[in-house]
Amino acid sequence: MILVVNSGSSSLKYRLVDLAAPGGGRRGLVERIGEPGGPPDHAAALRTAADALDLETVPLRAVGHRVVHGGTRFRAPVVVDDGVLAAIRELAPLAPLHNPANLTGIEVARALRPDVPQVAVFDTAFHADLPAGAHTFPGPREWLERGLRRFGFHGISHEYAAHRAARLLGRPLAALRLVTCHLGSGCSLAAVRNGRSVDTTMGFTPLDGLMMGTRPGTLDPGLILHLLREPGASVDTVEAQLNHHSGLRGLSGRSGDLREVLEARADGDAAAALAFEVYVHRLRSQIGGMLGALGGLDAIVFTAGVGENSPVVREAALAPFEFLGARLDPERNEHARPDADITAPDAAVRVLVIGAGEEWAIARAAAATARTQG
């Protein structure tokens, strides 16, 4: 049995995975961490999960932890020791919403089950071999020498979605050109060619790329400089704006949850309508940007909360790409379930909805890593 721990910015997902029975396993979600009505911090949230699972009595082979930022050091899963913990802590400023929470999850699980290997599985690893043209910032040469580059994120999700798409299409992954769309509270795209990530929308940090629930995505760097020069501005205040008060929440003035934004839009709320318009415009623009790295397109894949559950977003995102042969079947799109083909019958490019499989991917990686490194 493998315990998977996914510590998000304000929630904690957990699941016991039996690799011999991938569809089962007890799971749970602790939400509103640090908010009224929720646990005070991630340590308390994980202890709540441990109590729910009666964790002390569960026979575990390993605990797998999603870690968002692995920098240039971590290109594959690794068994956690004190040196790994220190390195994850050093990377926390690059993913302030995620790495500290990931770190807490590891530390608490380590204390609860010191007898079990803790394995860190990194979101950046799938993008570690991005071509130089895709990962290099066009700044001073010194930046590259210091390891300042585009890393990409959501790699666990993108890799799983690509492998699952190949199975659904009945074709070798090495023969496919895919755009995988991870659309949740955080959003990113990946261009996957021959089973490898060759481009992606997130960069040095998870702030880059698509518009998200509370993050803006790509911005003119000059705007950031302008904000920092305003009276009373500081790095901390601007960082808070970028991480917590932008994206759907910022433009709608209401919520970072797309469901709430769509409800307000349907009621005639102009701010919500603008938020959705910008969200879709940027999604379309950056899907188009992935095509240049692929040299063609076999399928577009939607995954994660919005990608799986919002037919409105899928329809709006693909409308400009009908000329490429990416056309939806309206009925299939409206009633899509995980791991579904929603392509129009005569379309040249397949469109798939893939159920998020990060937990399963983390469990497999944790088991394999614990076996070889433990």
C-alpha cells in the first residue's frame, strides 16, 4: 500500500493506493487550511488525514509526496533525507504557495511513520529536458549560468495525461504530438512530442503562462517594475497581488473558482464576463503557441478540475482551431466523463477528456523509487 499526499496551498488531498487495484483505496480531502472553519495549518490537516486513515496500523511500502518545484537538482523522484528536505526548503521562494506546504507534508508524515520511506515526486521533472530554446531566458548570459531558466510545472499531470491519451487512442506515445491542458485552480499547457515535454506555459515559477484562479499568468515585466516603483510598494505587497488577488478572482472581484464566475456571468455580471473573456483569450493564444513546438497535432487533451468538468471552457478554447480539424461533438462535450473522446466524427484532430491521475502516477513513482533507492 502507498500513501499519496498532495499538499496544496489551502487544501490537502490524500489517498491510499493499492497498485494491484488502481481504482480503489481510501481517500480524502481537507480543505480551508488556515481559513475560518478549517484546520490552522498543513500539519494539523495531515494529522486529521492520519486519524481518518488510522495511519499507524496501515501496512505501507512508501509515502509519495507531490513537490511542485525541484529546480535543476531534482530531475526524477527521490527518497527524502535531510539533504533533500533542505533543498526543497531552499526552493520555497520560487513556489511560495506550494513548496512550504509540500515540505510540511513530508515532515509530518516522516514523524508519523518514520519506518516508511518518504518519496518526493516533482512537478518540474517532466519538463527537465526541455530544449534549450524553450527553457532559456533571453537575458544576460549570467542568468543561464546561475540556473535561472524556465522549469515548467504540473509535470506529473501532463505526463500521466499524455500516457493515458496514447492508451485511449491505441497508438504509441512516441508517435503522437499532443497539447495537454491542465486546467484547474492552477493552469498550464504542455506540448508533448514523442512522449517528451518540448514546451510548456509555466516558467521559472508557477506564476507564468495561462490566467488562473488567483494568478495572472504571463505579464509584461515592465508592469511589475512600475508597480514596485509606486509609493508604499514592496516586493511582498506585489507578490501577494500576483499570487492571491489576480486571475479570475482579481478580474471578477468575486472568486477564483470558475464555477462561481460562470454563474455570475450568466446573471449578467460584467466583471465576471470580462474575467471569462480574458481567461479564454489567453487559453486560445497559448494553445496556438504550443503548435509551433510540435510541427503538427494529433490530439488535444483536457484534464484537472476545469478541464474535466467545464464543457463551456472546452468549447470556447477550441473554437478557433476548427480549421486544424479540432472539432468537438457538442453532445459528447456536454456529457463528457473522465477518459472520454469528445471529437466530432469527421474531425482530424482528436479531443480527449482525461481524468486527473496524479495520485496514481505519484504512487507508482514512489513504489519504484523506494524499491531502488530505499
